[in-house]
Amino acid sequence: MDDQQIHHKIAELVKTEQDLRDSTADQTKLPERAAQLQKIEVQLDQCWDLLRQRQAKIHAGESPDNAQVRPASEVEGYRQ
């Protein structure tokens, strides 16, 4: 996946996230929506991490195509 594809994926995920947050869905589906939002947030973190990896590889003189999506457990474990 190149940077443009990653940015496109991010835009799709953000749109989906906004739609879920703005929806006036049935209150009985709140746990489902919360789970969907959590999944989207993890995918967004993975996409942003992948972009950072690609940029770091470019700065190190390596091919950005060698960057890989890291597991959710690794990406979500970063300290802010």
C-alpha cells in the first residue's frame, strides 16, 4: 500500500467513524456501535503507524514498501 492508498483508507475510516458517532441509531445497539468504533480507532492507529514507518524508512534511505502493518496489540501499546 502506498501513501495515497493509506490516506484514502484513513479518509474512509474517519467517515465511517463520524457516521457512527452521528447516528441516531436504536439505543439497544449502543454496545455494537461502541465495538465498531473501537475497531475503527485501532485501524486508524495502524494506518497512521504505517505512514510513520514509511516516512522513517525514506529518511533512512530504505524502501518505504518494506513497511508493514503492525499488530493491533503493538500499535495500541504505544505510550503517548
